[in-house]
Amino acid sequence: MNDESPLENKSPENTIGTYAAAAAKAALSALITGEFPDPVGIILPDGEVPWFQLAYEGLGEGYAMAGIVRHDEDAPQGEEGRTVISTVFPAPPGSGIAFEAGEGIDETALDPLFRRLTMEICEQICAEYDLPADLVITVSMPKNETAH
């Protein structure tokens, strides 16, 4: 995690999906290289490039996870200050990219825009390393993961 001056991660347009896509990018990068990009930026469909500081990093055998604290004034009550975590696992060859809703995430939060954005990000990273984009991405927002 970057200990330099923290980014605020604030924007009224940042949905759970935006945080999850950025966290998935960081997790996949770490799964491939062993290093977490921090901060991590993503290009949104409107061309905006938000940057996020990681609040959580985890790298294990066969998975990587990254978390970003949700700091949005417009976030639904109970979500502001919670950590959105994306965990990336390799999947069987030819299976493509699958998404799972983990703890604290309703399946509706994994909307088509999030899925398309995350797939594009992951496919690009995998192509850079000449790897197949066969992944399972689990998005969670545990209630006990809050910013202090």
C-alpha cells in the first residue's frame, strides 16, 4: 500500500462497480507480477481516469485480492467508508471471465457496465502478458471492513 499522501477516492460517479473494477485491476496485476499498482487508475467509458489508493492487499497461492475504501458522499447509508474488495482467481482454460457477488454485495451491484469495464481491463492486462483471460472475480464489501 502506498503510504504517501492518500487519495480521497471521492467522486459522485464512483459506484461499487467503479471501485470493484479498479480493485480487480490491481489484484490481477499482482496475481501476474507479484506487485500491486498503488495507486491504481482505470479509464471509465466517459474517458475520465479516476485514481484510487489501495487500502487492502492480499496475495496467496492461486489468488490475489485488493480493496479500496469507498469515500462517496452519495453512497447509500452504511456503504460510505467500507472497503470494496475484488478477489481474482485463475479459472479453467477456455472458461472466460466470471463474476461472483461475495459478502455484502448484491448481484445487482455487478451490473453490465461494471462487467464490461472489468472484462476489458482484465483482457487488456492478460493480453499484455500473453495469458488467457480465464478468471473468476469475486466482489465483496464486508461490513467489518471500514475506514477509520
